[in-house]
Amino acid sequence: MNSTALNQSMSSPEKLPLRAIPGDYGFSFFGPIKDRYDYFYSQGEDEFFRTRITKYKSTVFRTNMPPGPFISSNSKVVALLDSNSFPILFDTSKVEKTDILDGTFMPSTSFFGGYRVCAFLDPSEPNHHLLKSLFLTFLASSHQKFIPYFRTSLSELFVNLEGEVSDGKPADFNEHSDNMAFDFVFRLFTGVNPSETKLKSEGPGITNTWLALQLAPLGTLGIKYLPDFIDDIIHTFRLPFFVVKPVGNSLSKQRTNREETENKNCPATMCLLKSSRCLI
């Protein structure tokens, strides 16, 4: 085959006949629970998708995704498991993006000060564009801080790692990396090291707990001898916000006080501050 013919064959993919998307959702209420048990316990994540690809002879199929009842009111999805179908996720006319950042459910707005934050808004909603523009404006106004703060945080990361290694202690890179990420973002928004506030070194732990309570329905407790039906409680009922409310308010207060002092003459930053209080 000459180069011309080869290029034509590559640029003109074979036209295959369209087929209905295979798969099913099972009976209402019971179907999502069965798929949830398959996903977490009976099969596991990888085998869950592998068996359905084999069953339907397709990398695109209908199924239910966790957490299901009683947290998610609608568990029905179309799974896209190949590179050819994946780009459809960027077509907002075909993909629903309202309240589904974390899958088929949205955490309680109590975690965000009672607001639906930008990540849960559909691009068609007016506040989505407004908030996204606001965030980008703030980031643009802080561009001179990125490199200095990142270099400082990265330097502290390796100093802490080397200190533990030299003392003969095990050095957990992931833990130090998470701490570095928190310190960097905190400095970027407030201009101060969290260790210089009442938070000291507790900030990353507070943030991890805040996230864990929201994302618990998407994981398992991982306790070997715990019966599945007990572990499944975290997929059935939402974990309450009040567990982290006191420490969350502490973190928000530290950030707010600093920003109101340093940025009172910057309307764009103050506007972002008032809008971002819902994040903690």
C-alpha cells in the first residue's frame, strides 16, 4: 500500500453500523444495590467492568454505579471504557453535569456553607460562568506568587523527608506531599504559612477528614473481617457534617481574617473571598 492510500485509510475510519447501547439497570431499587455489591464486594472494581465488557461485547454499556439507595436518587449511567467514546464526556449537550462531580450523588451542601459550589453547577447555569471567571481572575492576579510559594513548599517537603531518613525513620512521601499541597494553597490564598496560625500542622488532617466524609460512599472501610452488610452502611446513609464543623470553621476563620486584612483594597479578591467561604 502506498503512502497516499495508507493516509486515506487512516483518515477515513471504517463506518460500522450503529447499535443500541447494551446493558440494563435491573429492577428499581434492587438493581442498584446488586450492582453496588458487585462493585465493592462480589467482584471488585476491575472485575465489575471486565465481566460486563465480556457479557455485552462492548466497552460502552448501561449499568448502575455506587452509591445507590438511599444516597443517590438515580444510579443509572452509561459507562464509557475506551478512548474513542471518552471525548463525548466533554459534550455538555449530551452529558448531564449537574450535582454529579462525585459520581451519581452530591455531598450535603453543609460541607460548603450551604452553597452549591462551582464544581457542582452545570455549565448552562449563570453562576457557573460567573464563579469560574472570578476564580480565574484571582489566579491571574496571584501569578507572581506561584513560583516563589511553590519553591518554598517544595524545599520544605524535601527537608522534612531528608530529616526523617537521616534519623532512621520511615519517610512517607505521600503524607509529606499532601502537607506540601495544603501549605502551598493556604499560602497562595492568605499569604501566610499555616504553621504561623492556630492551625499549626493540623490543616491537612482537617482537610482529609472533610473530604473523607464526603467521599465515603465511593469507597470501603477496608477492614478484613468486617461483614459486607456492615461496611455497606457508608454506601447507604450519608455521614454527617457536624463531625468536622468545629475544625472546618476554625480553618475558614484563619483564612478569612488574613484575607480581609491584606486584601481589603482589592475588590476582586474580596469578592472571591466572600464567594469562597462556602468551600470550608
